[in-house]
Amino acid sequence: MASNLTERLSRLVKTMRGQSRITETNVQDMLREVRMALLEADVALPVVRDFIARVKDKALGQEVVSSLTPGQVLVSIVQKELAATMGEGVSDINLAAQPPAVILMAGLQGAGKTTTTAKLAKHLIETRKKKVLTVSADVYRPAAIEQLKTVTGQAGAEWFPSSPDQKPYDIAVAAVDYAKRHYFDVLLVDTAGRLAIDEVLMAEIKALHAFLKPVETLFVVDAMQGQDAINTAKAFKDALPLTGVVLTKLDGDSRGGAALSVRQITGVPIKFAGISEKIDGLEVFDAERHAGRVLGMGDIAALVEQVQKGVDIEAAQKLADKVKSGAGFDLEDFLAQISQMKKMGGLSGLLDKLPAEMAAKAGNADMDKAERDVRRMEGIIRSMTPLERRKPELIKASRKRRIAVGSGVQVQEVNRLLNQYDQMRTMMKKMQGGGLFKMMKRMGGMKGMPGMGR
């Protein structure tokens, strides 16, 4: 949806550049482009009709201030209505309950429910400082139980064991008892999904809900489902008192019409969005910021948050102090910079949050190739001994051959890495007068960012 709508609106803004006011004609032109983009994105037809009617009502008669063009005013109206359709503001998790606060995860199989359960556990641990327990009530897929065990471990939460020969209700009773006795703040219950909605699934999840009395019942839906997401949302809304939606795979498809449709169909806020497959790839959903992304305006606020979360500011400060003192920049430091960039989601993860125009310029490069090159550099450096990383001048022909074999590359690749390192070290020497530190200070809240890729 994002790329399509952005492209259509950008074209429209250019064609309207010479026009001085908003008219019935140019409003109709814009609405036609918006309607086509939304329908192609699999947004439900009733949602499209309502959205178009609201935009038309707001646009006609809108005054154009001297600093803006009609096209810019119309895009602004579209952004505001997109945000309103997806739910204005941010809606966080409600944990106001006698511990353990139970959160029930509902949705179809394949929507990413199990992984999302672990991602949410990590979010609650890191941002709310909660002690979290997870349990799987999916007795139909033994792999789901094992998967939850694995991803819960990665999230740093505790997993409560269950098995396929148990009844979901009995699992829930045992998990609640354990959570109470061991003073857990939150219990996340991953329920069974099916490939399609059926009566058995709905009866089972209703019974679980009646016993657990969860503070949150979250509907997990794949953003790539399109029109199917609407039918699923209606069925779960009819069966359960949903309190929120989690959109998964929001980064994986340019259509993503579910983001617009599900909010209106369920009447509950979108609380989280899955933005990557990594265990920390879950973010609190902000409708206004997401509307900005859809329209190609980027999300600089999210970029700053990602940098601040991913960068070890203390390590960046140490590197700045090291360079400032003239101690030099070695391959250990180079490796640390690569690791910092990976924590921030890699090149593509950062590019995704830039405004469309900037991203397009940067995207002229082959991002996949750039990511592969970064991974190759990391592999080469990790094939070196600690001494070689600290003193790269020791790396002569025989050492290069050993490093190349160890990292699965040609010797030329090792030479290329060493040349890149030399260029970076030369640049660092020029900053020994405090240039790097000053640059970091100028970045203000993003002062850790220059630690990346220097």
C-alpha cells in the first residue's frame, strides 16, 4: 500500500503544482488516485467508501495558505484521515489488574501469533519492567509449544510447559496457579489457531476467555491477508470482547490494506505492529507516524528511537575518547561498528524509516548486496585472531590465506577489507583533535549514532 499510494500522490502533487486553489476537479482527480491505491492494497470496500467521503468533505472549500500548494494541502488531509482510520494516538497495554495480568493472544494459524507472544514478552520486560510467563494452549500443533519455548527463552521470559495430551482449559488453570505462586506480573497465553475459522476453535477460545478473564484480548492478524483479514476480524470480534489488534509482517508487503480495514471492522485500536522477524521487532503502533510512512514521509522519530535503542552509547563514547587520545582505531573497533549497525536493523531497516525521496536516492544502491558485503566483512574479521584485530599490520600473505579459508572468501576480499579499514583509520586520525566528539555532541539526543560506521 505504502509504495503505491506514495507514488500516485507524488504524481498528483507534481501535476497540481501550477494550480493556485483547490477545486472540485482536482479533488476528484486526487480521490480517484487514492481510491485505486486503497483498492489495490486490498482495503475493504466499505472502509474505502467511508474514507473517500471523509476526505472529500474535508478537502472541498479548504483554504490554501500561500506557503502551500493545493497538492500539499490535499496530501495533508489524506494523512490526517489515514491516521484517523487507523486510530489516532497510541494505545498501550492495560496491566491494571491483580497479578498476574492475563493477556490472551487470538488469531488464525500462520498470522505470527506465537512469535508475537514472545516479542510482546520482551517488550513488557524491557519497557514495563515486568516479570513475564508464557504458556501455549495450542495442543493441536506440538511444534507450536516447542516454538514458544524457544522464542520465550530468546525474549528473556519464563515458559510454562504444556503438552499435546492436555486440554487447553487444564493448561490455563495450571499456568495461572503457577504464575500466582511465583509472583509473575503478566501471563501471556498463546491460543490455538486454525487455517480457517471453525466452531471448535471459537468454542475453545470462548471457554479460555471465560476462565482467564484477561485484561487484554489481542487479535493477531497478518497485514498481508488483505480482504481475508476482514472476515477473520469479524469472526473473532463476534466471539470475543477484543481489546486490541497486533498487525504482523507490516514490513513484508507493499499492499498491507489490513492496517486500514481491521481497525474499522473491530472497533478496537491497533496496539502493536510487527516490523521484523527479530525478537525485538515489535513496536507500539502510532497511527499518525504510520500514516506518514504510508505517504512516503518517513518516520524520523522511529529512526531516532531505533538508533538510541540499538547503539551502545557508552561504547561509542569510549571509541570517541580512544580516537581523541590518539590510541588508534583497530579492527576490534571496526567489528563493534558493524555489530552496532546490525542492532539497528541493518541498512535496509534504517532506510525504511527515511522519507521516500531520501530513501529512493539511497536505494539506488543494491541494498541486498550492501547487506551481504557487511556480513562478509564481519565474517572476515571474526576469522582473525584477537592479536590480528588489534594489530592489522601483522596480517601478511600467509595470515591472509588462513583468514580467507576461515571465512569462506577469496584472499582479494581480505585485501579489500583491509583497504577499507585503512581508509577508515585515516579518517579517524583526522578526528583526533576532537572532531568525532564534537560531531557526537552536535547530534544531541542521537549522540551515539556517529559510533556507527566511522
